Amino acid sequence: MIAIAIWQSLLNGLGWCMAQVYNVIPNYALTIIVVTVVIRLLLLPFGFKQIKSMQHMQALQPKIKELQKKYKNNKQKQQEETMKLYKEAGVNPLGGCLPMLLTLPFLFAMYAVIRPPVLAPNADANGQVVSYTVVNNHLPTDSTLFYNVVEHQDLEMLSVNLQCALATAGTVVVEKDSRKQPIQDGLPILDSSSQQIASNPTSKATLDCGSKKFPDAIPYVVLLLLMLGTAIYQQRQMTKANPPSAQAGPNAAIMKYMPLLYGVWGFAFPAGLIVYWTTANGIQIGQQTLMLRAGHIGPEALERRMAEQRAKMASGQPQRKGIMGWMNEKANQAQQQQVDRKQPPDPKASGRPGPSTRPPRKPTKGAAPGNQLKPKKKP
């Protein structure tokens, strides 16, 4: 429940920000671009960390494979050497994932905010629909942006309706309510508490995405190709930054063809989300370019970082513990516990001599071997 409340607060906050920007810049595309830039600037430190960690992890893959091959029959040793390699390189294996967990929610949030609100029908005693209530809405209902979104007006950019997708371009989309029934045109729209909205928006039965696939779909194709081009360039930029030994293998192949999956999503998603995606790709390219020129990433960056780490360790300088240090410490503790379990208990620790430490009994003088313990006979 707490996670859902936090998520809803994020969506509502993002919707409020978009509405405020739209009041200043009454252009839907520019509003999306400005909000995207603000979000990426706020996440800039995490973005730099993500790029750096992912590039270093990719560069370490050949060395990790060598360790896996060398210690394939000793998983414990393999894990120890891998952790040691991470420590020497100053790389956190989770460093590329954790920042991504902060950036991905904004992609889903933008999709939730950009798509039109769902309308739930309200019927009278005879079962006739008389009004609609907005559901899953994250825009302030008293804002101009909300009114334009539900009225499907003033949301174009260069002949592209940002509420439409390439899949629906050149068609008139029949709108449906929360019950998957066609929406009736011209009925009042109420807020989530079923109260009248001050701007008096009314329902629209259709969404105009054009009349013919050709030429109406051409601007949508151009926008999608622009998004794919930035995604492919961004991926190749990171691939070239890796050492030659890390530019092959299954991981590199997956990352190489990942932009094609973006094309599938871009075909079905609203064009407004494609604008967000393209803007985010452009900012990412700029970040990577700055880091390449500064030498923070690139074929020689990892070796230079490892040399710096070795110099610090040799000089005895205190190092930040971090997540990798904590993981390494826990692994050493677990290893020591396993060793302690395998060792027999120390007899001296209990205060009693063990079987191996008991001194042998001296034989009685004159007694034959083997009869030392027999009692003497009385005369």
C-alpha cells in the first residue's frame, strides 16, 4: 500500500508539473521536452554513475570469463576472485542497475500521464449513460492541459497528434470507456469525486488521427525513425567505448539489437511518449559524449582506474567501503564460518585433555609388557 501511494504521488506530481509548464508554454510537445530535460537534469548524477558502471562492467566481462574458465570446478574460489577483481577495478556490479531503477519509473510515469484519462460511465435509473467520471487521471482537472487532453484539441506537433500512435495513424479511432463500450459524444465529464469540473469538458466519441494512412502516417514514421536513430547511435557510442575484447559475445549482441525492440514499442505507443523517448536519448548521448571526452569511460578508462586502485591499496590509503566492500566483507565472513565448522574443536579451550593429549601410562618396573595393569598376587 505504501509503494502504491508513493507511485500515485509521483504520477500526480509529474502531471502537476506538466500542467504548470503548459500554462507558461502552451505547446504540448515543448511541454514534454521541457519536463523531460528537467527530469534528466535532476537524475544527472545517477545518469553519470549508471553510464560509468555499465561501461566498466562491460569492459570487465573478458576477465570475468577467464576467471570462470580457470576456476570452473571451484565455485567458491571463482566467486572470491571475481569479488577481488571488482574491488581492484573499483566497480560495483549493482552500480548500473540501481540508477536505472530510478530512471525507469519516469518512463512509465510519462506514459501514464501522457495517455488520455479513462472515462467511467455514469447511468441513470433507466440505464442510460448521462455522464462520465475520469479514472486514472494525473493532471489537475482545473488545468488547461487537462481540458485539452480530454477534448482532444491543441495537441499537435508538425501534423502529428501526440495522442495517436503510428499504429492508428491515418484512422479515426473510436474511443471506449472503462467498460470497453463506445463513448457517447457530448456528455459532461466529472472529476474523480463525481463533481462538476469548472471548465465543463465533454466527452468525445472519436480521436482524429487522420483520414488516410498515406500521407498522414509519414510524420509518425519520421518521428519513430528519429527515436530509433538516437537509440542506435547511443548504443554504438557505448559499444565503441568498450575494449575490443568486450565488443563480442551474447551480451554485446543483445545490446546491439535492443533498439529494434524500441521500434516495436514505438509503433504502438502514443507519439507524445516517442517525443519523451527521443529527448531522453539525446540527453543520454550528450552525457556519454562528455564522459568520453573527459576520459571517465573508454577503452583505457578501466585500466587507468584499476591502476589508481592498486596504488591506493599499496599506499595504505583508507578506501570507501561502499557496497562492494560490504559484499566482500560478508563473503569473507561466510568463508571463515565454513572453515570453522570443518575444524575439530580445540581440546585446550574446554580445559580437559583430549584423547590425543593424554600421556601414556608408564609400565611397572619388572612387569612384562602387556601385564602392566594386572594387580600383584599376594604371597
